[in-house]
Amino acid sequence: MKNKAMSMMGTPLRAEYGEWNTNTPDAKSRYSGKITPIELKRRLKSELLKPYQAIVQPDHGPGVQIGFEEFAQTRPDGGGIWLNQKGQPLSWPDIFEAFAQDPSRVTLNSLTTITDDFRSLLGAMFADCFIKGFSRTAALKRALWSTLCYQTGVASEFDEIRRTWFQFHGEPVRTAEGETFPEGRLSVGSEVVRLEKRGINIKLTEEFVRGNPLSIIEEWLVEMGRVYQNIENNRAVDTLINGDLASGANAAPVIGVGDVSAGIAYDDFLRVWNRGDSIGENYFSVIANEDTMNQVGQIDEFRERQYGTPMVSMVNRPEPSSIDRFVSSQVPDNQVILMDRSHAMRQRVFIPIRVDRGFKPETWEHGLTIGYHSGYERVADKAVVVIDETLPFADNGFPSWFTVGGTR
């Protein structure tokens, strides 16, 4: 595939900070030429900020989570992409330069003396900072919640989703003349997946506003985003373990180990990989808490071998040559999650991240409210399995529906 970030229908699989440049490989074909600082200053609000607000906070329907800078550089609304004088898509430094402002000197208080067009960018500026911390780690890696999802930013018309169930009746066997084909059915059940609204009110004292420039405030907002990134990481892992329904009807199945006295061993992983290979699942991502992951990391087969090579090389091996491992405190002690990230879970968004501002004159406090409304949807039931080293596999094996075409 030329663009692995797109579905076969051309839909972006990811909609978060730093992803739209991947999702819009045709961006160069929509470059609309260089724009001078004077023209940028004159046209910014009407031709860039308003289209941005229309896509992230439309009058009707769900919005799209995308930062202002990334919107300007990709224009997922189909608009032309302006270039700076160096021939590169616009960035925040270009906007500051056009308005002759130095972010290391401009305080929130001094914004009152600047043109309305620049002041109107403040909400977008703050949202960009929060989204950066929300969607990326300090090392600029994708956040855990994003990594675990095969699709993010999927718009939802409502704040709850009717749970979809896949059911297969019969077996795909040879069918004689006049016989009925086996039936596969996609249907909605009576239970709903409820999306959750989360946010934070940030109070900035007048003294802080007067004494700190935008470049200082930026880093605090990024840190706020990282706090909420951790919240989302926990929500995502909790959904993998307990499912997306309050009843727990689609919680991950739990199996045991071969030898409880020895604890989890390589054989237990191999058993899962073999079953996964036979039903079309690749359980190549592992999640556990710190203590259990330390234990897993000490398994001989996962450590670098210093000597010895097999006499016969095995090909078409069901076990992976490498696994992605993640640490999460949400995973209970003595348990390890194995998942196929290609179709286990996706993120649904009702209201993307938005920022609202206000001022409380009686206390001289500026207020920032940052909020969003989203949730996680479990998709393929067989894409997640939990190994519990306190349970014997003989009594706690794979569910009966862990077969090709099997359903709960």
C-alpha cells in the first residue's frame, strides 16, 4: 500500500497530533504558493482560522481533533496550503513573525494591545500545546492509548454507541445444490458503549499572566496534556481488560499457565501464539504492570542468547521474532495481556479537544477550560487474551469460541 495510514476506503486511520501529515500525502499538490507576512496578517482570520474552527467545532455533528498548525499545513478541509517565504507550509513562528510578535516576550496581559486577529488565535494556540502533550510522550513517541488503538479520532454522532456484535451460525463447509449457506450476522445489541466527558479548569492568576510570556505558558499546557495522556492510557488498558460495556460482557478471556508453581513461562506465550496463528490473530503486543513485566523480561527466551544455534531452522513460525511490550499499572498483578493491535480497539470521539477562556474580575484570575468527550470501543473479541499465572491452564483454557468464525 502506498499510504499505510489510510483505510482501503481512503479514510485516515489516525486523527491526532502529528498524524495528518501522514494522512495527507497529496498535500504538495495543494500548495497555493507563498504568502507574504502582510497578506498572512490580513487573511489569517477569515481564510484560515474560521475554516479551522468550522472543522473542529462545527455547528452540527462531531468535530475533528486536529491542531491549528497541523490544519494549516495539511488543510484536510480541502483548502489551499499557504507557504512561508522559504517555501514551507506555515508554522506558529511564521504567524508570530507576521504579527511582529516575540513569544518569549509576549504575555497574556500584553495581548490586549495587539490586533483582534492575533488575540483570536489564543484558544487555538493553547489547544495545540495541550494536544501535543496529550498525543505524544516527552520523547515524541505516540502515546500508549494511541498505540493500542488501530484507529483513532473516529467521529461519533452521539455520546453513546450501540454495541455491535458479530455472530456466525454454522460452519463454512462444502454446500450442496439447494442447501443454505451458513449465516454470519452483524447486529446491534441492547447495550451501549458510553463515551466520557473529561476536562480541566486551569486558573491563571493575574500576576502569573503579567509575568510570564507565551513560551513559558506553552510548556505548562503541554505538561497538562501529558497528565491527561496518562488518564487516557489507563482508560484504554482498562477497556482491553474489562471490555467497553458496564456488564463486562465482552471482557478479555483469561487463561491459565502450564505450571502454576513456576509462574508464567515461554511455553505459555508459545501456546497463545500457536492458537492465534490457527485462528488468524497475531498476539505480538504484551502489556503488564511493572513487577510482572520485570518477571517477563527475565524469561530466557526473551533475553539475548550468547551461544548456540539450532541444527534445523524452522520457517513459518507462529511465534514472532520480536514483540512490542508496554507497561501499565492498570493490569492486575500476575497477569499479562496479549493483543493483536491490528483490530482490537479503536477510539471514538464525540467532542474533540476544545479550549474556552474567561476572566474572573473579583479574584483577578484568568480561566482556561480544556475538555473533550471520547471513549474506546472494543472491536474483535478474539484479539485480546489475558494470561494469569495463578490459574492452571488445565482448568482455565481457551474459550470454546476461540476458533475460526467463533463468536461469544
